[in-house]
Amino acid sequence: MLKNLKFYIEKYSIPLTLSLAILLGVILRLYGLTFQSYWFDELFSVKLSNPIHSLSYVYDHTMGDVHPPFYQSLLWLWYQIFGFNEYSGRVLSALAGIFSIYAIYALAKELYNREVGVYSAFIVATNYFAILYSQEVRSNIFMFLFSILSYIYFIRVTKENSKINLSLYLIFSLLLMYTHYFGFFLVATQLFVFIYYIIEDRETRAKLFKLALIAGGLMFVALLPLFQRILEHIHTASYWMPSPSPLFFIDYMKAYVLSPFLHKIFLALLVISIISIFIKKIEYKKSTITLLLWAIFAYLLPYLKSITGFSILIERSTIIVIPALAILVSYGIYLLRINYIKIATLLAIIFFALYHIYRMGYYTKVSKDQFREILQSLENKNSKVPVYDFTMHNLHNNRYESHFIDTYAKVIKSGLKVYPALKLKDRYKNSTTPSCFWAVHGHKDFISNASILRKEGMVKVYTIDKFQAQAFLYAYNTNPKICLKANNEQ
């Protein structure tokens, strides 16, 4: 019986440990999913994908912004099927994050073996960065997932020229590029890997060239709708992101894990993996160089763009690098050879990852604009005082008519009616400015630049502050005490 038990444990150890990694990832991504309010960027996603809009509206307005349309269109369809609420929006990202755990296992197995795959699954399952973006109504975690899937089928199609592999490679690569423009950098890294493969394997050059021509031609045709928008972006004079320092990637790598202990462990394992390529007859040399090229050029290409034009580098967009780094770290564990050292190292990684998430109060500490709490506070006052949305506006040239807060009120089923800031300007012009009103803002201080709130007779009399989201009660040409009384304030 003991022999049978040992046999089954050895036979099913990989499926069991992989299942444990996925279960851990599920818990970490679904727990506290709506603990925090949607913050500004999430409200942008929600506003665009509001199911009251048509799909053509979602497509046109997303293309008019700085992102391709796939994620917003998918979110719109998701809301149509599963309802327009906080949980629904975030669970879509959580599911993508959960599937990423299995996907990273599959990629690591494709490049190395099942053991490295399991290590990779645990690293991604407990990674702070992957958890964070699995709990936001934004496209970042889909960038992560599609980067992995694109590389899985890129590797497979170079090994086995089949229509299915080529088709899936094209599908996931196109989905990536239609999700975020950084997807172009990820696909560009594959060009450098492709060149390396051609140099390494002369026998398959003709076949690889043929595949490249077919894939490149099909991609070009499929990407035609994006090219005009890309050209417009290229000629943009400036953007809000600061220019990166030459060593930006060091800070980014720290941000992926936050824990200083974990960062040191990962760095040591990365060094082990990199050194291994210089050892003669080392196993998996080609796979390690593939991942290094992926990581190097996924950092280098956007960096070069940022120092030669307007900056586009920001931590969250470099999520396309994390799969390569996670697998390299996992291969570093594999190279330790002695089983109990491998297990101890993996357990240390899991411990420090979970301990840091606990220590930073990830599931208990507020870190995002509390727009939901602002809306709830205003609704509880049960007054007829109007509320105006100043989260994003430009009263001078009428560029923005945001409706962010009003949309969020509908998401959380609040009965509160919120008006865009421009409506207050219109009322002022028509001499119908309310004697008392609320001005809501968050994320950026647009209120201090709002000339309408500095008109003679405007007095700020009360403030509700909910972590980077604020509501200000204003009195206009009236006694402030009247506004305080109307809102049950002392």
C-alpha cells in the first residue's frame, strides 16, 4: 500500500502541485476583489464600455484615446452578458490572471520542462504585480496573458510548422497588439529571437523564412486599422510620463515584487540562469537565450522610443517582461539540482511573497481613490444639492465631458445624479448657478485649476476626504451656514 501511495505521489506530483499553485492564485485574485473602490483609470474603462453604448461607440472612442480597442470591446460584451456592476468588471481581469498561471506553466514546460513550469506557476500565482492587475478593470493583465500565449505558439511554430500553431500564434499576437501598443514591442522581441534561431539552426532557415513571410504578411493586413492611429501617436509632441533614467529597469524589477528579500532571491536566481549559458553542454541554453532576448528587447525598445521622442515607459506597461523574468528565475531554481534546496528556495519565495502582501495590508489598506465612498457619503445626505464631476475637465476649450462619477453611480446602483463640470459653467452663464453644490474630484487636482470655482461669491464651506477622492461643498452668493444645514453638516 505504501509503495502504491509513493507511486501515485510521484506520478501525479506535477498535476497536484500545479493545481495547488492555481488554487493559491485563485484565492489571491478573488479575495477582496471589490474591497477597494474603482480608481480613476478603472472609471475610464467603465465609462467607455458602458453597456448603454453601441459597440461602434466603444471602438471609435477607444481608438480616439491612447489604447487599441480589444479590451474595451471585450469588457463591453462582458457587461452585456454578466451585468454592469463592480464585481463583474473586476472578475473578468481576475479570470485572465488565473488563466495566466496555467499559461506560464505551459510556456515554461515548452521551453524547459514540467518542473520549471511548476516553479513558474507558483511565482506568478503569488506575484504582487500579477495579483494587483488581476484586480483592476484595465487591460494590463490581458497584456500579460497574451504575451505568454503569443510566445507559447511562437516557440511551437518554430519547432513544428503546423497550421494550428501558426493560426494560434497570429490570433494571440494580434489580440495582444489590439489590447495595448506595447504588444508591438513584445512581437518585435520575437524578431530578434527569430534571427537568433536562424543563426543557430542553418538546416531550418528556409522553413523559418517562409513562416516569417506568411506571419508577417497576415499580421500586416490584420493591423491596418491600427496603423493610422499609430502614426498619429508617433507625431505626438509630448506625453505625461517622465523621461526614464538609464537604470529604470532596476526600479521596475523592484516594483514587481516590492519585497526587498524577494528581490534579492530573484536577482541571485537570475544570475544563476544567465551564467548557465556560458557553461559548455549546458541543457536548455537556447531556451535561456530566448528569454534573455525577450527581456532585454522588451525593455530596450520602449526605452529607446522614450529617449528619442516623448516618453512611453511606465511600470505597468512593462508587465510584458515579467513572464520571461519569472521563467528565468524558475530555471535558476531548477539549476540548484539538490531537491531539498529547490523546495526550500521555492517555499522561501512563496513565504516572502505572501508575507509582504500581508505586511503591506494589500487586502485591508486603502490605496485607491475612494470614489465609491464619496458617492455613498453624498447619497446618505439625502439632500437636493446638485453634484458636479470635476475628475476630468477643461472648462476653457470644452474638451472633456467626463461623466466618470455619474457612470460609477450607476455601477454601484446609487440613486445619486452627478452632472459634468461643464454644466456648472453653463448655469453660471445663464445666471442660474445653484446657491449650494458639491464639486467632486480625485486622482488629479483639476479643481484648483477650475476658474468657475474661483468666481466672486464662490465659497468652499465643507470637505469630504476619502483617500485621494474629495467632495467640496460650495456656497454661491449665500450664507455658508444655509448650505451646511441643507446637507446636515455642522
